[in-house]
Amino acid sequence: MKAKSRSKQPDKKGKQNEEAPPWSEAVFRELADNIIDSIYCISTDGYFAFVNRAMIDRSGISPDKFYASHFLDIVHPAYRDLTAQNFQRVMSGENGITYELGYNTADGETRIVEVHSKPIRSGGKVVGLFGIARNITQRKQTEEALKTSELKYRSLMENASDAILLADTQGNIIEANRKAEELWGYAKEELLQMHYTQLHPLPEMERTIAAFQEIIEKNTDHLSGGFIQRKDGEIVPVDITCNVIEYAGRKVVQGSFRDIFEHRQAQDILEKLVRERTAELSRNNEQLKLEVKERKRAEAAMKKKTNELKQHTDKLNELNTALRVLLKQREDDKNDLEEKVTSNVKELLLPYIEEMKNRKIDSKSKVSLSILETNLQNIISPFTQRLSSKYLGLTPREVQVADLIRQGKSTKEMARFIGISASAISIYRYHIREKLGLIEQKINLKTYLQNLS
């Protein structure tokens, strides 16, 4: 073959000779026809420009009909919108689009293919679409059959009388039935977030982990006398059967759990309570011994303290006796003093005042004499003593004014006698009422003061 039949090398300006060798199309067709996947080319108007032998054979459509058909004519109606959109994406220059579509064969069957499309470019422009379609009908049917099988398995699992859990080979829970929720007390959503080791009590952990590893290696196992731990902490004895099965396309461990030891569980709980009660009684006995010992020590200390208190009491009784003698003596002295004062006032002062009253004296002197007589009477009466002891806040002048008010003296009389203005007497009246707590009370001050005597 002469050199011109080959692709020409770039010229000095770097331009590629666009003349293709005469055998390039034949080689392409030969290669395309020997590929097991369907290969096709579609022009920009949507009509087939090339289909390989595999596509013709699988579809049963003749080449003439293919080249006279728009690509959407053989696409199943359910996939046409998506296929048309992806065609436009390729025509816009998007490279490497992969998706699934269904097409109709000549005998009316629907085949599912996985399509990979890319644009055909010439001179920098998109002039068509190149596509490879791989038949995945059997795979899709298998997937659907698997889904159906899984639905049947799930139905059987949900209606099983035993609790059933599925876990991956790492031990993560991936599925649980209704009985499992009842047995463990967790909601399904909670179980699917857990590891199988979280469902067993800590004392059983070493045995449980060893059993799980053995199941992975042998694909099956049976564990009698196992235990699980409920959400509320209750330990439940169970019989466990495990198998390795295929689920959702992967290897998983299926475990069936049956509560078969209800009486044993009650017995274990009772034994536990007995042990706890025995330990509690033992602790109580030890505590009681300590309390008896402490009580004896406290009684000895109490007896000693009682003796000490008796001695103190005797001393206090002696002191109280002496104090009562002193108080009686003081009371007697007080009575003697009061009798002497009263006797002296009555015998030595009042007769002279009475004599002076019979003499001719001015009115002011009479008033003074009357006040003097009254005050002497007060010496032997409790008024002044009560007033001064109960209301120590009164000034001497306020005591004098209070005394005159008690005697029934008018404001003018008091002002003339004391030698101050009537308004000053009014101020003293107000201060006395204030200190006696009589402000804003409808109480006669004279009557109140007289009641103090």
C-alpha cells in the first residue's frame, strides 16, 4: 500500500491533513461489530447514522429500519423525556453522560440498558452522538427478584414468634423485627443505631464476642443459656440461634432470640434478692454491734454526766436558797423604806402644807402649794415611778407637763405656773402623745395619764 493511503503527518505549520485513510471506516465497523455491547451513532437530527451487529441482534430491528428511525421511536415511553434531555446535553457538548433507559425490541419486549454517551466532534463542532449500551435487563430482573425476596423475608421476619436481629460482619445492627423491640424494650430506630455488644450484659461480653466470631467463621452456631440486657437494665435468659445469610447483596449475621427461662429468671432474681438480703442483714448485724457498743459508751458517759449534773444541781439549790433569803431581805428593806417615806411625808410635810393652805396667800402661791401637795402625794403613789420607768424617753419638762395634765390643769394654768407660753404647752402635749404612741388615736391624754397611777 502506498504512503498516501496512510494518514499524512502534520505539515511544517502543524496542521493535520484531514484526509482519512480509505480503510478507516471498514476497520471501525469491523471493531464495532466484534464488541459484545451495543454501539451506535446518532446524527444531530436524532436519526441513527450507525448501529453495530450486537445492537441489531439484541433488538431484532433490521438495519434499514434503524437508519430510517428517530432514536426516540425505539425508546420506551417511560424513558423518553430523560433520554431526550440527555441527548440535548450531549449535543450541547457535555461529555460522558451515563444513565439507564428502556427500549422496545422488534417482538415488543422491553430491554433495560446502561448507556454511556459522548459527543462526536468535527472541526470543533458537535456533529453527532456516539453511544455504548450495555444490556442490564437480567441484572435489573435479579434486583427486582431480590427486592421481592427481601420483602417476603421481611414479612416472615416481622411475623416470627422469636426476636430476630440482622447485623453486618462488624456487629452493627442493620435490621430488627417487632419481637426484638418487645424483647429488648428499644424502638427499632434505636436498635438500628446499636452494636450487638450493647444488647448483652457486661459479665457475658467475653462469651458473646467469642460466639459472634465463631459464627462468622463457621456460618452457624447455637448458644444455649445466653443472656441479653433490656433497655430498663433487666437481664433476660435466652436461647440464641445464629446463621450467616445473604441479605441486600451482602453477608450478614441473622440471630434468633427466644426467652425460654422465665422460671429460671424468677429463680435467679429470687436468689439475687436472697443474697442481697443476706448481705444486708450481715451489714445490719455489724451496724447493730457498733450501735450497741456506742450505746454502752454513751450510757457510761450519760451516767457520769448525770452525777456531775446532780452535784451542780445541789450547788444551785444552795445558791437559790441564799438568793431567796437575800431577795426577801431586800423586799423587807424596800417595804421599810416605803413605810418610812410615807410616814415622814404624812407626819412631817402634809400637816404643814395643810396649815399653809389656811393662811392668806396669793393665788399663784395657792397653785404652787396645791402642786406641791399633789407631788408629795405622788411620792407615796406609783404614778411618777410608773411614768418614769415605762416612758424613760420623756424629758423632765415633759414629765412636769404630763403631771399637770393628769391633775386636770388647763393650758393657761400650766403656762402661768411654769412660766412659758400656751403654744409651748401645746408643743409639749404633742411630744408627750407622740412618745406615748397616742398620735392619730382618739384617746384623752388626761384619762390615759390618770390610768397610769
